[in-house]
Amino acid sequence: MIQITATLIERRSLGAGQELRLRAPALARSLTAGQAVLVQTGCGLAPYLRRVFYPIALDDESWTLRVPADGDWGHAWLRTVAIGATLDCLGSVGNGFSVPAGSRNVLCLGEDAPASVAGPGISAWALLPAIVQAASEGRAVAFALEAALARDLIPSQRLPAAVEYHTAIRPPRIPDRPASPGVGVAQFLPELLPWADVVLAAGSLAFYSELATAVRAVRYELGRGFAQILYPAAFLCGVGACQACVADLATGRHRICQRGPVLDLVDVVGEA
Ligand code: FES
């Protein structure tokens, strides 16, 4: 974990959202997909209210974050920062995705899950660095993504050409309502799950619950080491001190900034 000043070197608009590329070599080299970075927003008057981002692109010199088109004032401030300005960043937080050495077929599953009263949002864009790395290592990669609106899907040209890409539009989940079978990413799972050696997923807790049900139906058991998920948590300190990120997992209460944010799916839903 380091606190570092990053320089904004590129801004790109995608719809109403923006992508900001930040030059910070020491941080970029320590980051992996799924690890969080806490970015200070505003003019330094609110130092503890950092915004949480997951890298959507990584290289040796820089990392890229995606600012959603929402009403958050910190995000609005970031959308106006001038090229060449510096941002105070704290990262990398926790553990990221890790593809085991022997895994040939990597299945990535994403849901566009904006923040709501049910909890913090998770964007499937956080999977992109893992997808790019797995493809560059010569692994076979399939990516299935669902969103409520077509405009919220990741454009196919953002993926390596070799990635098999499946998309689905589905209405937002309704809390405490059972999932409709065959809707969204679930329609692809009977074909993709037997093929996969490892699953990397980013979405809501309801999305992970449906994934666990599908794994048990298709593969007959959900074992440790098969599926990694990015847990949707709110971070304040990022170092285990504030307890803001505590969550009830299958193995008890844990600080997600220390235990996650990438967890084994079994840690979330249990083995039963
Ligand atoms: S963010 Fe403070 S304990 Fe995890």
C-alpha cells in the first residue's frame, strides 16, 4: 500500500462517463485487476472521503480509472480536472484476481451493477485488465456480460480480438425475488461453465448467488478455487482501521479491504 501523487495524462469520454489515465509508475506496477485505489477528490478539504476505483487498464507507467456518469460530487469534480493536474492516490487495496498457472480456459462474467440502496456498485469494467492479461498469456478467454441497457455494455472493440464475447440485456434484479432462469448471463452458463477452468466475476451479490446456483447445477459442486468474485464494498481507509468495509461472509465477519476485495465464491455463498 502506497500513497502517491498521480498525474492526469489523458481524458477520454465514453457516453456520459469518462476514462482518466493517470501516470504513476510505482502504483501501476503494484496493481492487479480487482485491486482498489482510493483517489482523493476535491481540493484537499475532505481528505478522508476518497472515491474508490478499480483499474480498467494497466501498463508499466500508468493506470486508467473510469468515472461513472452519476450525481456524486467527487465524480463530478474528477470529470473537470485539467490534464496535467495531480491526484492523491492510495493503493493498491487488498487482493486482486489471480489466474492459476494451469488454467487454459478463463471465463469472465460481469454485470453492470450501479450503486443503490442495496450497496456499493461494481462495474464489469474492472475485469478488463484480467481479460487483457489472460489473452496476452495465450489462454482462451470467454466474457459474458449483462446490463439493463445496451449503452452500458462494454464495446467489443475494447476487448482483445481473440476473446469470445457474449452480451445480454436484462431488467434490473428485484431484491428478494427469485431469479428468472435463462435471463441475462445465466443463459450462457450451461455451455460455458463445463468449459471453464476458472471463473472471474464482477457484479452484485445477487449475481454471485445466481452464479453459485448455476455452478452447482452444471458442475454438481462448488469447490474452492473455481470462481473468484469482486466483492462490492465501501472503503474509507483501505488499511483495516475504520471497519467501514466489514461484511458478513460465509466464514464470518471480515474486513473486505484486508480479506478481499477479490474473494473465492465459496467465501461468499458457502460450500453447501
Ligand atoms: S476500509 Fe477501513 S477497515 Fe476496510
